[in-house]
Amino acid sequence: MGVIVETKYGKVEGFEENGINKWFGVPYAKAPVGELRFKRAVESTPWTGICQAKKQGNIPYQFNNLEIKDYESEDCLYMNIWAKAVGKNMPVFVWIYGGSYAFGSCSDPTYDGTNFAKEGVVYVAFNYRLGAFGFYDFTMYDKSFHSNCGLSDQIMALRWIKENIEAFGGDKDNITIAGESAGGAAIINLLASPKTKGLFNKAIAESPSVGCALSHNTAKLNTDICLEKLGIKANEVYKLKTIEPLDMKKGILIVRDEIVKRYPGMYVQGVVIDDLLPDFPWKLMEKGSAEGVKLIIGTNHNEGTLFVNSGYSMFPKGFKDIEEMLRNNDYIDKLPEIYKLYDKFEGEMSKLQEILKDKAFLVDSIKVAEIQSVKNDTYMYRFDYVPKGAEIGGYGAAHAIEVPIALNTKIEGFLAVFWKGVPENIIEKLKNNINGAWLNFVKTGNPNGNLPIEWKKYDSKNRSTFIFDEINSIENNPAKEVYDFWKDMEFYRNL
């Protein structure tokens, strides 16, 4: 297979490196600029000649700081593809990055697809719009705006992959989608959406923040603050169509800090309920939206530490906030039970870490596993390994710590501090286990094959959970107490 391939839209030329073909910066939709700002993704227009795909495309505007790099742009809907230079009908793995729907891009080295490609898998990663451009809902003020633009990007990318991946050596009938954190939540949203039927066969959701799906009324609490801080009246929302990205960043960062003060425990941004997602994702999955899809889902043992230890402003900062969150949602009578449930953890910070882990990640993941296990093969895991640096810093098996292990990529950025000092043979053992399980699942629909013990399918009776650690194990129903407590509590849903 050559580096020049014919897609539905025209020819694309990539490059070959050490036996792996790579196509970087492949456009999968029209640039969402000008009149397309705040509009859902629009299908690409076919081109003449050869589209050069030899360098990374622009990344979306990042809404976690006030810096704008020269490669940030609204013109960001590009994907990267890796595949063996010789191969056809290979299974396809599609990675969706996390970052609180506020930051991240497919060009992050942590998401490099080279090692998947070496194993005979076509690896795809794509950008989608973030922050106000992708996930803020202004439709209640002005119907010329669209909701769920970022979700529409993800759906458009999956359609593009389904229609064109054969040209890159992939099997369009064996596609696995995967993601972590907000990317994991995206996986659940895509499992739920009626617009994704037939676009993929399997899914992997790592640490999904499933609950960050909002009603229009809840989303309005965010957008009202945004407009207030930008000095824009409700009847002047049209001004957002020409606002400078830096000014938009300033407004969104203020919202992030302000929303938790006014409504502790509410998500700043996420998908909203509309035609792309007609109900909350778990309710759509209960109705069979993902009936034909096999699923791996799981969390890390200490999801809350990264947010609590860093003072991340999107989450409650103390029991005063927890109390207000309960009162705002008519659960104040549950406060004594919370104190009792988390009494075994010493200090307010440790209690907050556990509450955040349970409320934001663990319980909803179990809920999804309960639902999907009735519809198709479902496997649940927990990542428990604590690298030396993370142990020293008091982070434990923190949020996102497993990503380069699962993807078999170089450990860089803040994660390098956590993994510093871990013997290479331990890292390789962990990669062989979790990345090996992912590869087996991508290829066959079953994660078993090279694991030292059998990873059993999840069911609501045993709730079998595979524990990834230096020595792997199985635990049945490991979170019964917290699941029974939180599972039926919904926050900011009925506004």
C-alpha cells in the first residue's frame, strides 16, 4: 500500500517511516470558521489534485489558559492516521482525547499511533472543537447557533472513517472507538447517540466522566455567567459570532471559576440534550442504543487526587461545597450518611478525593456497565498500580496515569513525574497487560489472550472487575457500598 491513497473526497499523500505509513492533518470536515462558527460539522468538499498530509494540522483553541499558540485555530478539524505499510482489512482503533472538553488535541505525543500500527491495527486520532466553540449551548438565546458542535465533529469524523478507512488498509466493519476522561465520556455519548448506528463495533471508555451531559436549562446556568462576564446581553448573543478567541477564553475561564461557587458539583461544559443526544446517555443505552457494541469500561483507583490536590476549580473544595451541592439538589438529608460512608478516610482532603472519584467517575461507570452488560459483552476494570512519583506526591493511581500504558506510547509531560523511577521492566509488564488487552479486544472483541488470569465478562450479579496492577487480580462487586449510595442521585438534572 502506498502513501498516496484515494478517498471519497480526493487523493491524500502521507509519508512512510520505519515501515509505518502516516497521514497527518487530513481534513475530515469543512473548516468551522466564519459563517460556520457555532455550527455543526459540515461535510468536506471534494478537492482536486493531492492533499498533502505530512504534518500535524492546527489544534483547537485551548480553554484552560489565556495563551494562544500560533497553531491554535478554529480551522482544526483534522485527523492523523497510522498504518502498516503492507496490510489490508486491518482492525481500526479510533482515539478520542480528554481534557474536560476544554483542552487537548490529537497531535499530543501521548496519542501517537505507531505501536498500534506495528501490531497490525490502523490507528486514527482526530481533533474536535473545545470550550465555547464546541460545547457551550447558546441556542436558547439565538436559534442560528447550533448545540453540540463538538459532538457533531466526533460523529462527522466517525462517518469519514467508516467511508474512507479501507483506502488506508483498515476494515470498515471492525472499528473500535476509545477515549479517556472527557474522551471516555465522548465514547458513552457516541454509544448513546442515534446518529452513530453502524459506525463502530466496539468501544473502550477509560475514566469516563459520564455525568457531564446537561439539560438546556442546566447548560444555561453556564452560558448566563459567560455572557455576564463578557458584558453581552441575551439579545446581543450574535456578537459571539465575531468575538476574538482570546476574549472568549477570558470569559470561559471566569465561568470555570465562578460556576463552582454558585452551583457546587455542576459540570462547566459538556454535551446537551438535543437531537444528537435525545436523552441522558445511560437512559438511551438502557433503551438499546448500543446493543450491537462490545464495551470495556473502567476507572483508576484514585481518580480524585489529581483534581483535589491541584485545587482544580471545577469541583467542590470542601464539605461546605458538598453540603451546598446536596441542598441545591434536595439531598441534604443524605449528609449524615456521607459523613458515615467516608469516615474511614483521614482528613477533609482525603474524603473529598474519594467523594469526587465516586461521584464523578466510578458510580456512573458501574451504571453504564450494568446497562450494557445486558445488551452485549462488557468488561470492567480498575487500574491500581501506583508509580513511585505518584506515591511520593500523594496521588496514588491518579486520573490519566494509565493513558501512555494503555496506548503503549512515550510517557511525557506531567505524567513523566509520576512514572519517574519505575523500573523499565515493570512499565513493560504493565504495557503488555493493559495495551495487550486493548489490542486483543480491538482485533477479536475479547481482551483475553496474553493476560495471566482470565478477564471475565461483567454481569450485574458478580460485577467482576479486573484489577490492573503489578500482580493482576479479580474483585467481585468492589464498590458495592458507594454504588448503592450514589447510583440514584442525580445532580442539577431537573432545573
